[in-house]
Amino acid sequence: MVTRPPDGYTLGLITASPTIAYHMGKLNFNPVEDLTPIVRYGVYLYGLVVRSDSPWQDGPGVHPIFPAEPAKSLLRVPGGGNSPPPRHGRAGRFGRGIQWVHVPYKGVAESNTALLGGHVDAVSDSSGWAPLVDAGKFRLLVTFGEKRSTRYPQVPILKEVGYDMLATGPIALIGPKGISKPVVQKLEEGFRKAMDDADFQAVMKKFDFTPAYLGSEDYEKLVREDSEKIQKLVKKLGLDKKQ
């Protein structure tokens, strides 16, 4: 992608993961400076789940989400540097007396199995846990978006339970660096119209993606802001490429 001609014919999808990986020293290109942002068309549904028999609850009269007493808890997340930005950071910022132990897994199948088997206390990930929530085996404690999920409207977001945090995980279209502005605008307009297509909306709903359009200029601004935040947090956690 980075080395292809910037003619508008080579495009790709991107999430926050490459920016995190870059600041951790795992990429030899800068996703912010070496790519052309086209549009952000959606965000992931992320949440924190526990087994249905877990003592962790949410609601009036209990310590929001987590146990009132300090404890060491195993938090399952995907591998280091994954989105939403960043897995390590979200665990590190949860606090409330809990000492988190970060347990990486390769994918949602492994993490669901680990939680079902009691090998970890909680799972923080995108909605691969949804079928087990619907089946009553997992309890969804909180989601990480700007507003409540349409699939789980009864579940609070982080800000509603005392955490001034947001983690949505962008899904966006990008191209090689240097695509001309007229070509970017044409692509932007085309994909904006495509978002109104019923088939597109059905696929987004099927995979719990929330449509969240941002044009090229607004998306580039967001990417730069997020990169700065990610860089600071990765450095604070001792995970940056200079460590």
C-alpha cells in the first residue's frame, strides 16, 4: 500500500491498530504521515464481558462494574498493540483498586473459551462475545462508545459509570500518500453515497459496526489527534519504541 502509486486505484481498510503498532516500534512506516485518509465509515462495538455467574455487576447500590475490594484480576485482550487504542491503556486506566493482569489471546474464539472455562475474569474486545451474551452465558457490563449500543440499549457506556473514556475503534478507507485532492473528493463522495445502500447497512448491523461517517479532512484531523494520544499513553506504559 505505502509504495503503490497514489492514483486512487489502490485503496485499503485500516483501524487504529497500525498507529498503535507504529508507536510501539513494530512498523517501518507512519500510518498518519505515509497514507492518505479517505473516509471513516464506521466504528466497532467494544465492551467488557464476564461470565454470567460472575460477582461483578453494574447498577445502583454496587461499585460500578468492579468489586469494591482491591483484587488481582485477569483481563483477556487480543495481542499487544491491538485496537481500540490501546488495549493496554484501557486496562491500565480502569483502576478502582484492581491490579489487572494482561492476558493476550490470538482471537475471539480462544478468549471466549478462556472466559467460559474460568481461566480469565473478564474479556475486553469487540462484539465476538455477543452470541454468548445473547445465550445468557456472558454478562455485558459496559460498552465503550459515545452512546449506548442499539443492540444492547440497557447496557451503560463507560461515562455513565464514572470513567471519562471512549474507545470506538475506527474502520476507515485509506490510500497511498499523495493522492490528489480531486481524486480524494471523488472517492469520498462515492463511498458516502454507498453508505446509504441497504446491503451495506445490513452488513454493518450484522457485525455490530456502527455507521460513523467522517470525510477526508475530518478523518485526518481525528487520526492526528488519536496518534498523539496513543503516543503519550504508549510511552506512559513503557511500551514505546524507545524503551
